[in-house]
Amino acid sequence: MTARIALSSPDITEAEIAAVGEVLRTTSLSLGPRLPEFERAFAAWHGAAHAVAVSSGTAGLHLAVRACGVGRGDEVITTPLSFVASANAILYEGAVPVFVDVEDDSLNLDAARIESAITPRTRAILPVHLFGRPAAMPEILDVARRRGLAVIEDACEALGAEIGGRRAGTLGKAGVFGFYPNKPITTGEGGMIVTDDDGLAHLCRSLRNHGREDDSFEHARLGYNYRLPELSCALGLAQVRRLDSILARRADVARRYHERLADLPRVARPALEIDGGRVGWFAYVVRLHGGAAPGVRDAVIGDLRGRGIGCQRYFAPLHLQRHVQAVARHARGSFPIAEAAAERTIALPFFGALTDAQIDEVVSALRESLGRHDAGVV
Ligand SMILES: *Cc1c(COP(=O)(O)O)cnc(C)c1O
């Protein structure tokens, strides 16, 4: 069932439609001129030396993990509270995701717990800027520097986020973005690796195109087909040109939710502003306060969906997923903060074109539903 008020919606204008249409009038549908144009625009917006476009955020994470030299049996420290792709990118290389619990406030990797999880097999740290809120990068970079580990930022949810005046995704050895249609900008499917490391950029360009170094059939290494087609690059380029206004509209919607949810005591709102940084609004995810029974969250999601309001639980803990358990067993209760958060989060409809009336409708449906379940319905 499609929701009357969608959970997310891409921000597409006539400029994007024209840009895609133009590509169809050419004979260059892959590896054409839009690819470097999109990459250069994305790199420039981030103040990064290189941007390498790929076919998805997951493909970007996979190449970043591989290009950082992570291999079979190696360990990568990461968060258990994320979209599954951040752990899968590690698993693809036969490496082991080593989870450490999150901070209760930010829901991001707790930097204070990283050191004790490091072993002689640890190669990298892969923090995720969850829901656009930057992870504790100064602390993470500090541990990584002291212990000689690479940092790969999963910035797929953090376009426009900032840490100490720098864009999320530009602080580690590599940062990865995703352009699935629920992200702030979309290419249909797509992703981007951002790095200042010339060698890493070169290697990722080769890996995304069958391990090629040139257009011959001599292959320097095992590669993949993770190319991003010209149609997607043209769409992405048009989106990057509007990026500041797209992000500003999303921040405005977050601000309006924040105001309207102020008098719902059972609902913990995401921080609108943070010390030393800026949130890049990917999703608007509230948490029901600890007093609410875990079943209330699912009942509330059911109520909102019943009224045509798109919403989602974000996310189920990664350490409890079956395919992750097959590699590293974790009992329930291993990462209590992530597990408790995962039972209480609700992502509300969130996109730049959300109107005041729609925000009011979502908030009053939430208020009504919580009131009902508070009274003992669940
Ligand atoms: C969206 C997302 C990705 C990438 O997803 P794709 O669908 O492969 O583009 C990776 N990590 C996180 C945390 C994400 O939210």
C-alpha cells in the first residue's frame, strides 16, 4: 500500500528531467562525460580531492573496504545500529564486523568503547553517521591514528552533515555516500566514494570497472561492474547543483517537526543542533521514551500506517541478523543500548516538500495513537 503521506520522496524538478532527457539524445550511455562532471561537482562541494561514482552506496562501501586492504579474517570495528549494508561491506571481503555499542544520545558508535575491541586482526573502523547525525569523529580519528587503523566513514545518511567545519565523509581515509531515492539526493540507484588519497581513488576507479587500468582487455586485478550509468550521473549532477537548497528545505522540515513535537512528553526528538557540527537531515527519527512498553512502538507504527502515513522502524540490530550470526554469534543483550534504541525508534515522513498541514497531521496522529496506547490498549 502506498502511503498518502510518504515516508520519503525524491526532490526532482524540470532541471533533472531535462538533464536525463538530454543524455538519451546522445550515444554515450555509460562512461561518458557526465561521470567526471558529476564526480568533480560532488568532490568540489565536499572540498575533497576525489569523488568516485559507483552503482550504489553498498558498492561504494565494498570498494572502500577492499581498497583499504581489509581481507579474509581481518576485523573491522563498526556499529550494530545501522542499515545492513555497513556490515555487509565487511562480510563481502571475508572479514568480521566487530560491533561496539552506541552512545545513547547520538545512537552512533561509542568511541570510548573502541580501544578495548581492538585486536591484532583489527584493520579499520567503520563509523556510520546515523540518520545524518555525525559520529564522534575527532575521538574515532584519534584512536585510529594511535593504533594505525584506517577509518571508512559510512556517510550514506549524512550528506550535508559537518564535523568541526568539515563535511561528513571527508575526515576518514574514505567516505561513502548513497543515492537511493530515499536519500537527500538521488540517482535512482548510485553511490559515491570521497577521498583525498590519490592511490585509493585510482584503485576504486579500477575496481568499479572490472579491474581495468585502461580500455584494453588486460585486467590489473579482480574487479567488479559497479559503474554508474550516464543517465544516473546526469540526474546526480542536476541534484548537486540544487544541493544547498535541497538540504535547506530538509533542515526546515526538521525544525518544524521539532517545534510541533515539543509538547509530546513521550516522544524524544532528534537533536536539531549539535556541538561542533551540523546534522545532515536524512530521516526524522523519534524515539519513544523508556517508560513505553516495547510493543507500543509497533502499535503506533500500525496506527499511523492505517491512516496512510508512511513510517518505519529504523533499524533492527545488525548483530542479531541471521547471516551476521553465522559469522560471529552474539547473544541478545550483547549491545543493550543499540537493542533498546532499535525497539523504540520510529522514522516519520520526511522530505523537503512536506507541508505544514502534513506535519500537523502526522504529529496529531502520533499524539492520538500514543494517548490510546498509554491508556492500556496495548
Ligand atoms: C542507504 C545506506 C547505504 C547504501 O545503500 P544503497 O541502497 O546500497 O545505496 C549504506 N549504509 C547506510 C547506513 C545507508 O543508510
